[in-house]
Amino acid sequence: MMSGSGQKKRPMWRDTLAFFYKFIRHPHEIGSLIPSSEALATAMTSCLTSSNMTKVAELGAGTGVITRHIMRQPQLEAALIFEKDTDMRTSLCQQYSKAVCEEDATQLTRIMQREGLQHLDAVISGLPFAMFTTELRERILDEVDAALVVDGLFITFQYSLQMKAMLTERFDMDSIRLVLWNFPPAFVYCCRKRS
């Protein structure tokens, strides 16, 4: 079983500066000027329970604000972390040595197969879907749908309600919650895989 032991803590201001620097250099890959807030991370993980927190993937982990909440869960057995940015991914691998760190979220099911995982209980995403082509959005959502167990959760945040129609076509919508204490304010979608 995984545990939070061995995590190396980084100062939050360093993460914020690193994130801002990445946004300036690659604004089409990084969805925001600064990392997600603790309030958003709490909202993202609040609809998870012990029963759907054993095998989890995080897509677009960034500096690891939400990752910290995921990795604190005592019942966590397997965690897959996806982050495209090399520096951020390297930092996450160093902080969470028991997690599997990968680059490409479109390879989710392939990585699961390699790791011997038949399904995931939850997929948590910080990916900036609004910046993606429709084809890329569909490809990632296909991967999420294939990865999740029936009734598994897909939790994502976006800065608008643009993704609502696409998500409700594929998943049952448990809730949509606006988190004001984040820059910018964000909508948290808590979706469930249909049987």
C-alpha cells in the first residue's frame, strides 16, 4: 500500500514562481498564471471517499497542489501522475517516488496496462481542455472513460462551463461547484462513469 512517507516538501513560493515562468514561456500549454489554490484542491478531492480512492490518476498535475491531497490518502494503492512539462514532472517524481510519473495523458490506458492496473477508481484532471482541439479533448476523454471502473469518478476543473455539454454526453454529472477562492475562479465538475 502506498503512503505519504518519503514525500519531499517544496516551498509554495517556489512552485508559484516556477508555474508563472512556465506560463510566460508556454501560455498555450499552461492553463493559468499561478498554481491551483488549496481551496480548489480541497474541492477537487471532496467528492472522493475511501472506496474510490485506491487507484487514481492525475492528469496535468502541474506543481502538485492537488497531488498532495491525493497522495495523503491512507487507502491509496496506486497513483499515476501525468504532467507534460519536463521540469514539473521531474519535481513530482522526486517528491512522490512511489507514484508512476508519465508525460502523455493520451497514453493513460497503455500505462495502466504496463503497470498491471485493470481499472482506476478516479481520474482527477487539471488539464486546460479549453486550449485543446476538439480531437485532443475527445481522445483524452476516451482514455478516461476506458480507464475508469463503472461508477468511477472523473473530476476536472475549468474556468468556464464550456465543457459541460461534452462531459454530460459521456458521464453522469454528480455536481458542478464554483470555487471562488482561486485565480481565476474555477468550476469543479464531479462526473461518474455510466454503467
